[in-house]
Amino acid sequence: RRRTLKDIDEGLKVYDDVYVKPASGWRKARSTQYSITLGAQNKPGAVMVVVSPAGYPARVAVGPVAQALITADHLKAVKKSAVKPLSPANSNIGSQAQLSYSGRYTGPNGAVVSLVARCTTMTGVESIHNVTVTLCVAARKDAQTSVFRDGDRMLASVARSI
């Protein structure tokens, strides 16, 4: 297939023509060759965008990324939803899937915080942009509405850059 929607590259480059436009009040916290982490200046949340330079089915790719974040954050009492296939955000995306989870995070000061998170994976159409991109948004449970709303805006910007 040929590209049917214009590739809009705005914001911060994640990897190989994949960009994320931070929502208002969000800024880059750190990055690696294949990922970028954003933090909010006034909200208890974080967003991570991870790019795999190969196209994998979204429903297969979303689980390992979510599990890696659960392990890295040492979450306890984790509850995961089933992987939910989604309609692709636009015609340049071949498949899209989502996995939500919650758990308890213990901070460096010993405080325990209930977190909720949602990871959405999009795989580009092979003939257009053969990448798999996962955006995970995590928030303190009592602040999830505004953090997830910002995450949805950033997810839409990533979808436009694929």
C-alpha cells in the first residue's frame, strides 16, 4: 500500500522518523536510541514511547513492553487486562492494540503509590513505515483522567508520524 495520509513529524524525535509532540506541561525526562520518556511538570504521571525498528503484530508486541515496565518499576499486586485489539488510528497503521494494568509502586522514600497504566501499540503498514511503536502512559490512580487525556494527545501525534 501507498501512504494515504501525510506524515506529520512534530515534537521530539524518538527514532527513525517517529516523533511525539509533548502535551502542554510535559517535557523530555530521558531518552535512549529506541525510546523517550516524558514527565509532567504539574501532574503525577509519565509517558514512555518505545520503537521497535521491525513490524510486529500490535497484539503480540504490547504485552512484552508493558511487562518490561512493570518489572522495571518493581510493581507489586499487578493486575493486567486482556490485550484489546483496536481499530487503527489512521490508514498508515496496520494494527493497533492496548493493554492496561495497575499496581503499587514503592518510591525511594518508602511511600507506596497506586499506579494505573495503559500501553497502546501501533504497527505501521509494512510498505509505508515498517515499525512497531508502543506508547505507555502511567499515572497516580487519583490523577489518571488528566494524565491519560494528555497521553491520548501524545498517542495521536505519534500515530500521525508513522
